[in-house]
Amino acid sequence: MPKDWVLGRSESGCMRGDIFFEYICNDFNKWRIENKIKKPVLLLVDGHKSHMKLPLSEFCESNGIILYTLPPRTTHILQPADVSVFRLLKQGWKNTVREFHFESENPWNSAVTEANFCPLFAKVINAFDMPQQIKNGFKKCGLFPLDEEAVDYTKCDNTKLRNQRSSTGITSTEIDIAIKVIQAANLYAKHGIDTNLILRELNDMK
């Protein structure tokens, strides 16, 4: 395993609160101190339960670490790792494993194991300019530099909004008519025409 790596494990292979707490206390904060990074430090995490433990929150507060949870269901547009890093790593890992299986010195029945995983994964990471990819991720997410227009809102799920609109019973045609009425009302008001008078006249015509 490369010397600058930190490795943790759990029986399920999933992140746990105690493992994440140990990483922040013994590794992340130690790295911050050794590199003389000024406080406060902003640490962005997703809303996984392993990140939401009280001891972790207390440790971060006492050590100048601002633990900030991204809004639910937004990691695909606001988490730099999701936006700019993971896709490259996944594709790179597939290619590396495929090459590993076809190496002349590798028996056909060889598999990725605990013994060879780290060297293979290091090969994937070193194939990319990872610091630049991470910077690109922060930029695409509008986090740094701060820019709300940089976020790709086309990836947002409009299903809920459509369902809310449908539940009101308002049709697309009625929405179009309402838009035209508002636009016309603004135009009349701009020319000093009393739109309330027009509305009363229309009601009298019913």
C-alpha cells in the first residue's frame, strides 16, 4: 500500500460511524496539522448516517473543522467526487483489471485480492491528474469558485414538480393562458391602464 494512503475496513465493506470518526481524528486532522492548513477547515460530506454522529460533530467543532452535509439527493450535482472523479475511477478500474487478467505473467484464474488490490488501484489513480480532476469537480459543482450558475440543473429530477402541478388540476393550456394574461396585464399597467376596471367589465359580461 502506498505510504500516503489510509486504509480502513468493515465487515460489510460499507462505511461505519466509528471508522469515519477514527479517520477524521487520527488521519484527516493529523494531515491538516502536518501540512499547516489554517483553521477553520470546511469538510463537505453527504448525508450518510456514518457522518452524523455526535462525537464526530463535537471533535470537529473543537478542532476547527466545519462539518457540512450536502442537501439530500444532490450528490450527483453538488459532490465533486461524484461529478468529476468517480466516473474516471470506475472506467479506469475496469480497464486496469482487464489488463491485469491478460498480462502474460498472470495465470488465467488469478483474481483481484487483498494482496494486489492496492497496487492495482494505485495504478488507476496515477493514470489521471487527480488533483486537477478534484479541482474541476469543485468548479463544476459551483463550490469553488462559488458560482450557482455552474451547477448542471438539467440533472435534477422534475418528477416531483410535475406531480405537484398535476395534483392542482391545472393543465398546460391553462398555464399558457395565465402567462399571457399576466404579460398583458403588465403591458396595460405600463401604459397607465387600470386592469381592475377591465376585470370588472369581463365579469359583467358573464
